[in-house]
Amino acid sequence: MDVVIYHNPACGTSRNALALIRHAGVEPRVIEYLHQPPSRERLRELIRQSGLGVRQAIRQKEASYLSLGLDDPGLDDEALLDAMLREPILINRPFVQTPMGTRLCRPSEVVLDILPPVTRPFAKEDGEVVIDATGRRVR
């Protein structure tokens, strides 16, 4: 299965999504998007395929979000994309693409929606159980 994750190793959500992909028996292509940002068209495609709007795909918790005035509701998608490409830390993460779909995997267990069934127990790095001992997804 061809899986791509736009990953930030400093982000716990991204690390957990990557661990879940590997737990499913898949070795993804890992793109550290802070070092290899997607092109404008690729970013637009990831956002569209995820069923999101551009504003939903921007990381509002970053300090630069406010300092750049990106909270202005009058800014159009192109202005937001410009900011995300200038400062890739503003791209929310992790985006994951598989043959079963594309998702912004927040929370990380959203990745299970686009992977083959996983029935082995799994807990996030903070201990939160995602798949219990009986192989059921905990919601």
C-alpha cells in the first residue's frame, strides 16, 4: 500500500499517526514538510482531497498565525496558501494520503479511517488507548 505522511517529528500527533501507520504493517513515505514543503498545487490538492477548506488546514496555534494577521476573515484562500508556503509550520499536520483517501489526521487515530483494518492493541505515546485488547477501536 502506497502511503504518504506529511510529518513533523516534533509533533506528538504526527508521531502517533506515523506509529499507527507502521502498526498497520505499512511503511509510509515520510515527507518532513518543514524541510520539503509541498508545492502550492500539492498543498491545495491535499486540502481538497481531505474535504477541508484552506482556513481549516492552517495551524492557528502557531504564533505567526496572529502576528501575520491570518485571523483576518477577509483573507482569501490564496493569501492563506501564500502564508503556509512561506512558513510551512503553518500547515496543519499530519496530512496522510493512502489509496483509501486523504485526511488531516487530527486526532492521530483519524488515520485508521484510511488504512486496512488494524486489530492489534495500540496506545498513543501518552498512553491513551486507541485500539483495545480485543482489537476494537476506542472512540
